[in-house]
Amino acid sequence: MEGRVISLSSVQNVGNKLYYYQVFGIGIESDFALDSLVPCSAETLPLNPIIVRLGNISAELTDEPTVDAGWYKFNSKEFYYEIPDVIRFIAANGRSIMVEPLCDDWQKMLLFFYSNAVAAVLLQRGLTPFHVSGVLDKSGKVWLFAGHSKAGKSTTALMLKERGYELFTDDTALLEVINGKAMTVASYPMIRVWEKTLEKQQTFAQKKAFQMRKGINKYGIHFHETFHQEPIEIAGIVFLNNKTESLGVEPISRLKAFSMLRQNVYRNNWTSKMGLEHKIFNTISGILAKTPAFQAFRPSDRQSFDEFALLIEEQIIEKSSN
């Protein structure tokens, strides 16, 4: 598949030095800047980092692909991906990402890098990212919000921040059982909100927000100064449902929670062909054996996020802490 290739020397944020970051608690050594990630130094870079480089890429994989959709193809160790006229990358062995820019819109390219290239490396490492947002409660534990696209994960977290809770992560997090506890590791310090939510909220100055993609009224806001990189214990998981007629909450069984959390595995359509089903089954089972789960309902035909956040606070978070 052909794309418009640009000169690597003309790419924004590329110089003669290396940049060091952390994402999901993993180190990254990159030869271009990744401003949404948490910076660190060569001395504090975690062991076994992901090596990110610019270069020209072939679509050929070393081993036969288990999935070949043309614009992306992969097996358990290699993942090739291309968005025409935007970006091309290949992630390999859970250790490296080679990036080939196909446009001069650096912000647009990085959206696909953060959401797809990093996810491919995590899965190659046997780690399981989930589609969740979350906040820290007063005890320092994390409440995670899961649900289908546009269920309101980010907005719910932001409305709870307006009620005094600290943002933990937006969109994705790792879930793992560590030393017998259900733990989560945040992705990176940026929350994504639609324009209407941005205008409504009072937590962040609007000048901090930036449009994530031309033509789409979704904005990113960084919160590096309050971001936590270490694994934190999960207080509970709340599955959001915005297809009801009234507000409400209810605890749900472990079996039902398993099915719902399985649907929220990040890049769910990749995992079975990467041979990860057994690992994901064990991860979800281990998490839910130690974590309460709830479902929270709100109507989609009216603006109810203020009431919804209050309901979750009073009926789930506060009750669970008593």
C-alpha cells in the first residue's frame, strides 16, 4: 500500500538527541519527542525499554501473518500498520517501534502512535490494556469506569474530578494482579473530552486544551503535574450504561462483570489472533476475584452527568468505603 512519504529530516521534534519517557510504567527511548508521555532521564529509564525510531518500513513480516487486512497485518511478534497519508509503523517483539511519517501533521500521527503502536507492544509483551477511565478516591485507591464507546467514561471521570477526586487515567489502563492485589497502571497524562464537555467543566482552563484532530471537536488536556505512574490498587469497577430512561446503580455478579470487562479489552479484535485468550481470561478472573463491580445507568437523551457523578459518589464510592 502506497502512502505519501515525507523527508524524515523535516519531521517536527526530531533532533540529534534521544528522548526518554514512561508509559504504562514502561520506559521508552525515542529519537523524537512524545510530549503527551511522562519524561524521565537516561538514568531513571526503567529496564527493558521500548526503542522508538524513525525509518523507512517494509510491509513484509519475518513470519507469516495470522491476520492480513492490507493496511494492517500481524502475528504474535510483529505488527505492521498504515494509515495512508498519515503514518506507517511496525512494532516487533514487544521491544521496538519503527515509525515512518507519511504527512507533516505531527499531532495527527502521534494519535495513531499512542493508540495503536504502544498497544501492539503491550500485547506482544503479554500485558492487557483495557478501555477504562478512572479516578482516585480519598483512600488512594482507583475507581475504574468501563463501557462502550461514547458511554461517558472520560466525562464521568472529569465530573468526579469537579467533585474533588483526582484523575488517574483516561481511555486506557493496564490491569494486573500483583502480590495478591488487583492493581492498575495508568496510560499517560492526557484526558480527551468533546467540545461540549470542555465548555461545561471548570477544572481545567480552556487554554490548556488542544484540538486533537482537525475537523473533530475533541480536545486533549494534559495533567502531568498530578499523574501517578506506579501501580495502584483498584477499589472497584463501574460499568457505564447510557441507554436507559433513568439514573440508577446496582452491584453485578462476577460472571456478568467478566463478560462486560472482556468486551472492554483494548484492541479486542487483535487479541485472539495474537494467542492471548488464555492470558486475558486469567487476568480478568484474577481482577474480579478481588474487586467489586457495579453498573451505573443514565439516560442518553438529556444532560445528566452532574447528577450521574453525584450518584456514583454517594451510592458506590462512599458506600463501598464505609
